[in-house]
Amino acid sequence: MGRYRPPRPKSSPYITPEGWDRLNRELDWLWRVRRPQVTQAVAEAAAMGDRSENAEYIYGKKQLREIDSRIRYLSKRLDALTVVRERPADAKRVFFGVWLEVEDDAGDLARYRIVGADEIDPAAGWISVDSPFARAALGKSVNEAFTVRTPQGEADYLITAVWRD
């Protein structure tokens, strides 16, 4: 079996101001704090002598590669992202960055916030704008129903509320 992995589908280039700040803080922390710490640890491990059997040195170099990879990714991704700051004209419609409350067929309520692919957090109810659920809900308004195709079949939802922080 080869190591080939097909490229991921492109995600939407949108992000909330909070998400932009979080990614920027992570990049700054990696560059100014974490990378110098690991570089110092690698230098100290290298000073101990034989590097071929020095676990601290080998592990430190691996950490540096991972940090550098994340720094490259964040730098490129931040350049490609568009921060969505404007509010939609219609406050009762579902657009990027809003919270929505939906009711399913069983009468259960759930709350979600539609955010960029880089800021999803299922535990907090933050879902990607690229998800099938968000795509089906976008543009809909309060008291409007929509259908989402799931692996278990189709699921119907009713939008009961829309708001923005």
C-alpha cells in the first residue's frame, strides 16, 4: 500500500474575527515562545555528546519539525483567509458567523454557530460553514424548515431562532 493521500477538498476561506485572533495568537506563541524553548532544549541535548543515541536530541528535533510545519501552515492559511466582520442586513436569516437554534422532528432543540473550517468546535456547537448542515441552513430564516442528508437518511429541521453575538 502506497503513502499517497488524495488532497483534501478546499475549505471556505472565511473566518470570524475571534477565530482570526486565535490563529494569530497561536502563530505568535509558536514563533516567540515555544520554538525558542525547544531550540534551547535541542542545543542542550546536542551538547551532551553522541546525537545518534540521544533521545532528548532526537525528540527535540522531531518537535521542531512539527512546530515549523504548524508555523508554515498557519502563515499560509492566515494569508488566504477572509475575516467576515459585516453583519447581514436581515438579522433573522442564517449567515456566516450567526448562532441558530433548530428543532428536529423529535422536538429536540440544538444550538449551533456557523464558523470557518479552522475554528470548528463540536463541544461548543461551532460547525463549519462547509458542513452539509450549515450549507442547508444558509439563507434560511426563522420558522423556515430545511432538510439535511445524513448517513442514516434525511433529517428535517426547523429554525426557531437566529442571533449574533
